[in-house]
Amino acid sequence: MLNNIGLPGLLLIAVVVLVLFGRGKISSLMGEVGKGITAFKKGVDDSKAELEEGLADVKDVTPKSEKDEA
């Protein structure tokens, strides 16, 4: 259904949205979307760092072989 909208259809949708909501409302909405994306990226980076820190704290629990003890 949506696979043949094309450029003219997208431009028409953009104009209708601009007329309905106005420039100020759209720019503030895009600012909020940008803040959300930034917060999401920060959360992903923080969780990666936390996982890496947790993996660094894990001790090796494999049993030592007789060769390692000698």
C-alpha cells in the first residue's frame, strides 16, 4: 500500500503537516525527538560500559590443570 507513494506524495504529506501544525510546533517536536535520540544513545553507551565493567570483575573459575600447578 505504501510502497508507491513517491516524492510528490511525500511532499504533499509534508505540506499538509506543516499547514496543520505550524512551523513552531514542528521545530519543537523535532527538538524533543533529538533529545530522545541523544538520551537513548547515552543509555546504550552506559549499559555497554556497565557490562564491560561487570565482565572485567568476573573471576576465572576454570579448574587449573596439573600443568598449571607445576
